[in-house]
Amino acid sequence: MKPIRVGIVGYGWVAGAHITSLHEIEGVQVAAVCSRRKLDAKALSAKHGSEIAVYNDYKKMCADKKLDIVSVCTPHPFHPEQVELAAQAGKHLIIEKPIAIDKPGLDRVEAAVKKHKIKACVCFEVRVAGQFQTYHAMLKQGVLGKLHYGEIDYYHGIGPWYGQYEWNKKKAFGGSSLLTAGCHALDALLWLMGSQPVEVCSYSTQSAHPYFKAYDYPTTSSTLIKFKNGAVGKTASVIDCFQPYLFNTHLCGSEGSIWNDKFHTSKFKGLDKSGWSTLHTPLVDSGDVAHHPYTALFKDFIEALRANGKPMFSFEEGLLSHRVCLAADRSAAEGRPVKVKELA
């Protein structure tokens, strides 16, 4: 089996999680890191257990013929140009979310991937978490019947205690509450609802606490989504809260409901219908990237590359989730419902 060699651009917190997860996949080696910092190649190689070349020039790393994939782990606004350069060099891509923070940037990423006929994986790894894999299997088996309503909400205070706070509080870097964080919840909702989103209506606000007043964009948003099949969904993205991390989920269908690690259904005989039944599945309960299930997402993508097949989750699905986020941000800014096709 030919080794798959990966180059990482941006050597920060998330890059460490990418390297650890990639090295858990048979036949995959992180072979290069590009950073603005002067890193020691020997120390880096010893730390991560593979021979890693260090670059300070991203174009030179992209020109490295030994690399098959570039993993983009830099702050949000750098992604479009870095995707373009890697795609031009024929490298496949793993792109941290958000892949862009505005429509021109998103269009650039889409055009580069399609023009150069490379494959790309968007880091919406929540989809492969045990909690959401369980939900998806239950929906597929009809345990809830036909979904008509779903809400998935993201609550995670990103204040001075959190690593990304200093750059995240600037709109030019963070983009919006949805783009910088809540997009994970919105993407999971779109996947589970199983219908095309057609229109959104969003409102935004901001905490009065000085930590969050330092943000130059609204830190809380609540977005309603209308789906083609008539269903309705909601995603709250709250990065200005003082509480434990919470990825709240509630799905309602014609035969039952799911609420986080509980479910209720008319499909199963013998259940006590006076209360909830418990799902023994690990919940998404941490914002720490070390706890994110990257390995399963990356393994599926790399296996699809090897077989010249399709991964579980397509690049196009990732693009759609971003376009819905942008439509929601436009709705909040302009005070009107926005058709998703306006951002297409």
C-alpha cells in the first residue's frame, strides 16, 4: 500500500489534533509542516513520530512532490488562498471549518477544487461522532418516522480563557458566531433533516459582559431554517455564555423524538411511554479539538482517495452548510428572510 503523505499548514492547536489523528490511520504519514515560526525539524519529528520537513514558505511546501494531501489549519481568512495554491499544485485537501468567512472566499475555494479536479474534506467531524451516527441510524430505520422539526444548538463560551479568543473576536478573522463555531451544529442539523434547506431567518445579539463586548460582531445568533419538504429547523450559536459546553439536540418526527441521549418512540413495544428511554452513546460535550473525532472522518476520506471513490460526506455538502451560514448572517444583518439560493 502506497503511503499517503500529508503536509500541514499552520502549526497551532488544531494542527496537533490533525497530526495525532492522521497518524492513527494505517499508511498515513505527516511529512511536512509549514509555519511562520522557526520550528526545529528534529524536535518536531521526535514529538510526532514521523520524519517531518519544516517549511516557512507555503508555496515551497505545496511544490513538494512527495506530498499527496495538504491539511489547512490556519486562521479562517487565510483558507481561500491556501486552498488555491494547494489545488494548483495538485494536492488533495483537508480544510478546517470554516473554509471561508464570506461568499467571495467560498466561491474561490469551490472554484479551485473543481478546476483542478482534486478531492477535499471539510472538517465537519461532528457527523462521525457516536451520538450523531446513532441518530442517523435511528432515522434511517424509521424509529422517529418522518422528521418535521429539529433543533441543534451550540453553546460554548469563547472568552479570554480560550486559545482562539484574541484573534476570534475580530470580525475579519472570526466572521460570525455561526461561521467560527455554530456551523458544526447547523451542519449536523442539515445532515439529519435530510431535505434541501431553502430559506433562513436569523436574529443576532450580544452579551453585555466586557469579555464579549470586545467582539466586533454579534456573539449569539438564532436561525430558523425552512426545508424543501416543509420541515423546519433551528440552530442557536452562543459563544458568549458562561456555562459548560453544550451541543443541544432535539428532533421530532411522526413516530417519536430524540433529546440528546434520550429517545421516545411509538415503534417499539414494551417501552414505558410515560418517560424517556436512554441512549448509551457518547455525547459531543467538549470544544477541545483533542476530543474531536477527526480520525474516522480522515480515514474515510483517505480510503475514498485510495479507491478513487466517494467519501461518506462530500465537499458539496460542506459547501452547502457554509452557504446556509452565510445566508443566516445576511438575514440577521438585513432583517429579512434570505433564500439559500441567494448565496449560491
